[in-house]
Amino acid sequence: MVALTIDALNRYREIFPPIRGSLTKEVQSSPIRDEEEAVKLFQLYLNQVKKEAKNFSQDKCCQAGSHILLHEDSTSMVVSLIIEG
């Protein structure tokens, strides 16, 4: 899962035209305006990554890790700092 701005996505498509089709599921979202939206988006990405890790580990006959690498509190703090400028 990758998050890109529209400009970045367009540049990506210009630079790598042969792999344009690799972005099969595009979801447009509005800019993040507050901490609550940031945490919700964080949870969306985190849940997706957990599913992918679980599937990968099952395919490779290993166990997915259980360590939390980034907490919701960290997400809120970073977004708060960015918004405040």
C-alpha cells in the first residue's frame, strides 16, 4: 500500500510508463485536516499491513512479528506538530 499525492502519482506514471498498471486499486482521499483523521488513516494502513504480513508469513511458513512499531499516540503527536507548523 502506497500513499501518493496526485502530482506524485502523475510523475510516477511519467517516469515508469511500463508499470502503470501496477497501481490497480487507486483510492482518492482528501487532505488530512486534524489528528483524528490522521489516526483513522494510520489505522487503515496498519490493518492492511498486518493482513499482508500475516499472508506473507503463512506463505513462507514463518510467524509474523507481534511488536508494535508505531503507536497511535505517535501519529497524533506528529500530525499535531505538522499542523502547528
